[in-house]
Amino acid sequence: MNAVALVAHGPDARTRAHAVRVVEAMLFAAAERLPLEVIAARLPQGVAAADILADLSAFYAGRGVNLVAVAGGYAFRTAPD
């Protein structure tokens, strides 16, 4: 299953799938943690950054890379094991 598969189906599914891809790319490309406000500013109107982060967190749980909250922002980090 890929991260986009976590997105609900419906008329806004394409917008939400795009948002998942945007946030995932932002997080992988970032040299530092990203504050929620920075992430939210890049999303289409009506898409909640917290929901997209929750989708990505669930997708990456149990993998070699995890999405974590760090110092008021979000970042991918290697799994603790």
C-alpha cells in the first residue's frame, strides 16, 4: 500500500492525494523540521495539514523511516530500532 492509498475516496480524493504527495516531498526535502504552519500554507484550501500528517504517520509506522513531531514541527527520522 502506498501513502496515496490511505486517502479516502470521493470527489476530493484527487486533491487529498496530491496533498499527501506534497507534504511527503516537503518533509523528505527539508533539512530541518517543518512547522505545521509551513506545511499548511502549501496545501489546497480545505485540506487539513494535521489530517495529512496523520495519514503519513500511519503509513510510515513500522518502517525504517517514521514521521515524528520534533520541537514544534514535523520531520522524518530513522526508526529507533
